[in-house]
Amino acid sequence: MNTKQKKNDYLYRSKLPDIQIPDHLPLHEYCFQRLGELRDKPFLIEGSTDKIYSYGQVHLIAHKVASGLAKLGLKQGEVVMLLVPNCAEFVFVFLGTSIRGAILTPANPLYTAREVAKQANSSGARIIVTLACYVEKLRDLKKQNLIVITIDRDDPPPGCLHFSVLTEADEKKCPSVHIRPDDVVALPFSSGTTGLPKGVMLTHKSLVSTVSQQVDGENPNYYLHQGDVCLCLLPLYHIYSLVTIFLCSLKAGAALVIMQKFNIGVVLEYIQKHRITVVPLVPPAVSDISKTSLVLKYDVSSVRRFVSGGSPILDHEVGKRLRDRFPNASYGQGYGMTEANALAMSLAFAKKPFPVKPNSCGTVVRNSRMKIIDLETGQSLPHNQKGEICIRGPQIMKGYLNNPEATRKTMDEEGWLHTGDIGFIDSNEEIFMTDRLKELIKYKGYQVAPAEIEGILQSHPSIADAAVTREEQAAVGEIPIAFVVKANGAEISEEEIKHFVAKRVVFYKKLHKVYFVNVIPKSASGKILRNNLKARL
């Protein structure tokens, strides 16, 4: 429903009614509300070893970890860093940190030593849990009072402790703490709308709110149930996986199959072996699976849903191919950012689904309001007009750690989070995200959205992957250029690609140059690293 509060004030809300959110509860208590009935049900399944942890075991180990952290001297409000790939230990430490009343900052294990040091030092991490092979990356850290714990089965490196100091602690000796709703529990790092990575302060209230908005109520817009088995391939240090996969599944009573690296064959093997029902991925992986003939060799009938998110929207042709390969599965796209958790989720995933248009992200989540503002005037816009997406609701971050200036630039005095993403809301209240503000190309004053051109390029059968960015040119300001990966065995020229795009766009969106590359550089979450491409020019 659209709510017009005053002149030039267009606000939008979900098609689903608001719900009562138990935002007074600490995150761990909220997620384990159904422990009594789920105690013996599997929650974590390690794909590489087939080891299974039940809900009851996860709850027990998390409390042991909380007790172990306290015994090591970690106080309420202090920070634990996790520098690990997807694994059961990530779940144990995250939940144990929450129980202790401390803060968890998840870091990308592929970071360089410099990047690790920056996040650890900025967050003030007291304890780091990692793998022995990553200990060398800690060389630039401030060492005072720092405790390093390795999760490997073998003996820890010199100066480090073994993970057993946490898992063998007495859960009955965990000190009780009073946790307030506005206490920070997670501190992921994000570049936000622009600039260098900053610590995003997510509170117990904000994370409980975002999970509740997605999975609670009579008709949750992200419907999961205790019979679901969800693939946990996306990195848990990323907000998409942390919230939509891990925490939502835990609250809903679903199971997680943990996987570390994307491999189409292994994904299909796990789907068949574990009867996976929900497959959340980033768009490039969804596109790859939609094209492969390997699907025909596996029983994939258990899959009822593909979820896409974390990077620009896929061309709707991908959805058509998925329906051919996975006839029992629905497909849709979500949209969110670290500072606001999930902002929108396709209502095709609701318990009672709504029809959703191709490339739509659904509607804003319940208990929130959204507006689209003009890039020049800041005025809120009516239906079908593009502008910056702004969101307000209980799931919004508390702010950036030790960075009030960046917080003020992102969150205004009325509590609106300015996402830096460009999109519009149509007359059916569906959200369409067209690009990120900082990635827009300005050609003679016209705005060109890279994601739009990338979708066109990726629809070509001879193109396996593509990325669009800008190149400076004095006469016009910036010109759109493309980096293209050819499909195996395909032959296509620069001029053919330019012509292919030119037939589908207005004059100022035409490509001026095409560079052929072997791979498009991307982050673990699937976002194109455009700065890496610009550096090649």
C-alpha cells in the first residue's frame, strides 16, 4: 500500500500486514524459541564430512563457547573476530558470542594481512578465531591482550589456543548478563554507499527484527519450515548468508548444508544427496546452474526455491531456463544491504505467494517504510519514477562504529537510511533495483546503469560473463565500456557485441569499447570488483 502523508511525501509499505516483533529478546533467545520441539532435529550438516549437529547440540555447544569466552576474560561488549570459511564453528562462535553479550565481527578469510589488521584494529577485537593457515595474516595486528584460537584438529601454532578451550568449557559456569535490545551483537564491515569499509553496528533488536520480518507471522514473505533443507554456500561473513540463510533457517526450524566453494557438480550432488529444498545463490552462480546440462544427471526434484541476491539483478531469461531445469522450483530475487539487513524479498516466496514480475525484488518488508527520492531535489517520488531507495524500520543499523560523520551521511535525522541504490516502485508496489548510485556512468549528463547493460550482455549465448564500467573521456565525461568473457568455444568480435547492445538501448547507453578477459573479478558475495577492472585500463 502507498501512504501519502503530505504533499510530495510518497511512502511505501509491504503488501503484507505489519506483525508484532519480539524485539525485546536477545538474538540467541529469539532464534532458539522452539528448541523444545526441535532439539533432536538436524540443523547443521557439514557437506564435506556428512557430520550432523542437531538443534540441541548447537544450543549446548554455543553455551559452552560462551562460557569458554568468559573464562578467557572476554567481557560483555568486547569483540570476537571470526576469520574462517563456512563451517560449523562459525555458527557456534556467533551464537556463543551473542550469549556472552559480546560482539562478533566476521571477516573475509581471503583478506590480505593488511585488510585483516585494519578490521581487527578498527573493531578492537580481543579474541580471533581462525584457521592455522591464516595465522600469518595476523602479523600486522596490535598484539596487546590479543588471544588467537584455531579451529583445526591438529595442535595450534605457537602462541595460539586450540578451539577445545571453548567447546570443552562448562556451560553451567557461563556468567549471566543483562542484554539490552540496543546492544550491538554483530559488526560486519561494509563500504556503505561510498568510501572505505566501516564497522556496521547491528543490535540484537535490529537482527531479531529483520529475521522476524522475513519468517514470522501467518504469511511470512520468506517462507521456511522445519522440513526445509537449505544450502549454505554463500559466505557466512556476508549479511545475505548470515541473516537470510543462517539466522532465518535457525528460527524457522530448517536444516543447513554447509559448503565452502562454488562447484556446480558438488552443488547438484548435495541437492540429490541431502534433498535440498532451498538454494540461495548470487546471480552469476544462478546463471551458471541455469545453463549447465549437468542438471540432467541428478535428481533435483526436491528443490522448491532458488533465491538470488547480493549483486545486480539477473535477466529474466535466467528464470525461464531455471524453470526448465528445475520444474518444481520457484525463482525470485531479494534486495538488501549490510546497513539494513534485507530490505525487500520476493513475495513469490511467501507462504501464500503473490505473483511477481520478472526482475522484481518484491515489496519492502513488513514493519518498514520505503521511499524513492529524486537525486537532485531529495523529494520523494510517486510510482514508476527512478531515484535513490531509502528505508526506515527497526532492522536498520545503529550506525557506523566510531564514525559519526559517515553515519550522518547515510542516516538522516528522521531515521531514513539512504542506500545509494537506484530503483523505482511500480503501481503494483513492486521494487525494481536498477543500479548503485556510485556505479552510475554519466555520458554527456545522461546516466547509464552498468547492471542494465550487463544483463543484456549476459543474455548473449556466446558470452559467459560480463561487466560494465566507465572510462574517462574529456569530450563527453564518461563512456560505457565492457569486459567480456567468451563462452567456451564461442567466437564473437568486439563489433558484434557493440551492435548487439546498440540494438537494445538508447544512444547514450551504447558501448564504446569491449575488452576480452578470462574472468570477471568478483568478491566472495558475487559483486563485481569494478575498481580492479578500471585499474586494467
